[in-house]
Amino acid sequence: MQSRRTLLAVAEVAAWWVPLAALWLVLVSTVDPLEVAVGAGASAVVALVARGARRAVTGR
């Protein structure tokens, strides 16, 4: 049961991360390795915050 919960958590974070990272790449003017790394990191942080906010609101 714990592995299913972990898998769902990873899937939820990934579901947030992918569109956020894509949005970052669309909005930056130059795409170089540093911009990609910063965008990936920032998107990961925001995806984790979004999951935490959803859990806080729904109580699950």
C-alpha cells in the first residue's frame, strides 16, 4: 500500500512539473543549459509546493 501511495505522489509531482517546466521554457528568451537547469529546479520546487497545498486543502 505504501508503494502505491509513493507512486501516486511521484505521478502528481510529475504532472505539475512537466507543464511548469514547459511554461518556463516558453517564457525564457534564450534556452541554454543554465536556463534549463534553473527552470527544472524552480519547477520542481513549485510542483512540491502545489502538492503540499492540495493536500492541505483536501486533507489527504
